[in-house]
Amino acid sequence: MRIKPRHAPRLFKGIQFWQSKWFAFFASLLAFAIVIPLSPFFHAQATTPARIQFVSPAWVAQHQQDPNLRILDVRINPLDYINGHIPNAVHIADNTFRGPNGQLPIQYWETSKLQSLFTQAGVTNNSNVLIYSDGPDLLGATMVAYLLERSGRAANVAILDGGFNQYKAAQLPTTKAFPRYELGQFTVEDNPAIRVSLDRVKTLIGKPGVVFIDPRPAALFTGEQDLFIRNGHIPLLSLSEN
């Protein structure tokens, strides 16, 4: 279908609208953030719980040939990956890890399915994992990192600071070649200690020393943007929009 010039601005605005809606929807999945100390990447043993940290493009260039490093490109559109990616990166879109559970949409899959997905992507019990995304999908990289952290099996987990755009801006090499790898053993051992249930949240609201941080856009926090059945935020939450 050919788009007439006079309709192009309207189409572009429509695309921008749905991109912002899509980002806001996924951003709303984060109820609060917990800050933990960072450990030096590559220095933990396989039995040590994963620690998420951010690394620079220069770090990626230095370590991308490490045979124990699995690089995951979690951008949603596979054509972005096909058009160019970090050497040795495996594509597995971040929304692959979520789906309906009979009650709600886009919930994380059960443990056995998550284990299968990470195994297919080449992650093993001893892997160091680097995750990156781009643009409005940057949130997806943190969500996949969270899944690895709660598995307790990845020796260390890192996120590329600034995503793929920052990597390209540093004029580092990209490729269109698909890596070949053998599937190893990856076992998910769910660690509930790094998250809280809804019932637990209810007991923590208003308690001294407990701070909830809502990272969603301000319009979602205040409820001005009509997106959900119930809009707004948990009482006493603090807005932290970066």
C-alpha cells in the first residue's frame, strides 16, 4: 500500500502513540525497585546468586570473544537483529518469556518453560550472560536479567548500558552472521527471596523504613493516562521517573 504524503504525518503520529502505549504498558509491570551492591563481573562462582550490573560498550568489546559469555539480543523485532547485532549475540525477544496464565496477560512463563527458553538460547549453569536491547525496548533487557537473577544459576548477569545504539555510537563492530553453539544444561531454581508477593506488599504499605519506588512514566503514576481498568498507583509510593 502506498501512503500519500498528506497522510504520512498522521501515520507517524499513530506509530509514536502506540510505541508510547507499548512502553508504558511494560513499564507498568515494575512495581518497585531494589538496589543491591554490585560484584565484579566474572569473579563469582556458579553457586553464587547472580548479581545484575551495567557494563559499557568498551567492556563488551573486550570480553565478547570469551567462550563462557553468552550474549542475548532481546530486542522485540527480529528484523532489527537480522539487520545487525553484536558479534556472537543470540536473538531471543524479551516478550518470548511471557504470556497468558488463565487470569492475566503477559505473565512470566512457568519455571520449566523458562528453563527451556534459556537453554535454547545457549545459556548454561556456568554462563556469564550479557543482555542488551534498544530504544523503547530497553526495559526488556532488565526484565530478562531479573529472570536470570531469580534463577540463581547464571554466574553473573550484565546489561549493556545504553543498549545497542550506544554500542554502535562507540563505532564497535557489528555483524549479520548467526552464531553456532551447542546446547548445554541450564536449571532454573526459583529464588523467591528477590521478589515479593501481592500479599506481602499489602503488609508492607505504610511501614517505617519501607520505600516503594514506581518507575513508570508520571502520567501512569498519577492515573492521568487511562490505560488500565484501575489507574494510578499504590498509596504512599514514590515516583522515580528517569
